Amino acid sequence: MKKFGNLLWGIVLILVGVIFGLNALGVTNVNIFFRGWWTLFIIVPSFIELFRSNNKMWNFVWLCIGIALLLCAQNILSFSLIAKLIFPFILVMIGISLIFKDTFNKKIAEKVKALNSNKGDFEGYCATFGGQKVDLSGQEFKGANLDAVFGGVELDISNAIIKSDQVINATSVFGGIEIRVPTGVNIKIKATPIFGGVESKVKTVYNESLPTIYINGTAMFGGVEIK
């Protein structure tokens, strides 16, 4: 899906470049700066990120907001009405995401729940108004609970020993969590972003013979990043 997102960005940039070029040559006279043109800076990135990002809900929210603002600029809707409805709309979307967060990734949710049956045995790392860096190189990794509240946690298991499927429960509230994972494992993510983001920069091809690390990430006005 990320490749498709890159393709969309490429098409958008080519179209804009062609329009500017043809306008400069006098071949066309396309007015790019129509009423509400600035909303495209919200609409286009949000639409493309629906295909690139794991946090589809918030991209969908911004896409709806961008379209609503464009309709306001075109005098189809009123700005005062949208201003009144934006906050209730966001609350509704948060509620929907919380209710159905386990529905769309049911298999992952069930596996995370099973692995969390031994949650009491996990190592816990917490940063509150501060930072904590943890390097588990050469150690056997058996799951972890990470909590960052107005702080940051960095967990490095890139050189850890992973013999079986494991889960990392990562909760970021006005903070940031960075997780460095090893090669030779599968990565699956169960994300609950609330005015935050859970993002993976790791490219893996699923292999049944390899252990899987499940990232159970919750980001509230914060971020969880997997590298």
C-alpha cells in the first residue's frame, strides 16, 4: 500500500508540474488558485496517507475536515456550521475507533491477548517527565511494557535473542516511544492512536518460520515509532 501511496504522490506532482508548464507556455489557462485552493494541502496528503499509513482513522478525519473546508470556501457549507460540528465529529470518530479497534484486526488482537496472559512476567520501562534508554543486546527478549508520559522511552532489541512470538505493550501520553527491532522477525501492529500516531518504518515480508513481535501501541497526543 505504501508503494501505491508513493505512486499517488508522483502522479499529483507530475500533474501540478504539467499544469504550471502548460500555463507558462500559454497552452492552457488553468486557474489553480481557485476559492479554497489552500484546502488541498489538507485533502491531498490525507487522502494519500490513507494508503501509506497505519493510522488511517486520523487521516480519514483530516480528509473529511479538508473537504468540509473546501465546501465552505465554495459557499456550499458555512464555516460557522463546520466550526460547531468539528469537535463532536472528532469525539464520535474516537468513540468508533475505541469500540471497533479489535474488530478489523481480530486475529492480531486475539494473539496480543494470548501473549498478554503472561503480562505480569514482562519487564516494565517507564519514563515520566524524563527519558529512559534500554538496550537488551545479547539477552533473551520475553515481552515488555513501555509507558511514556511527558517523556521518552527507547527500547533497543535489535540484537536481542528472540526465540518465540512476543508482545510489546507501548503506551505514549504526551510522550514518545522508539522501538528498534531486529531483522529476521515478523512485525505486526495493533494501534490505537488518539491525537497521536503509531508508525512503523520497518519493511518485512511475513515468514511463518520466523517469530513475530506484536506491537500493541496506544498513542494519546504522543507517538510510537518502530524502526
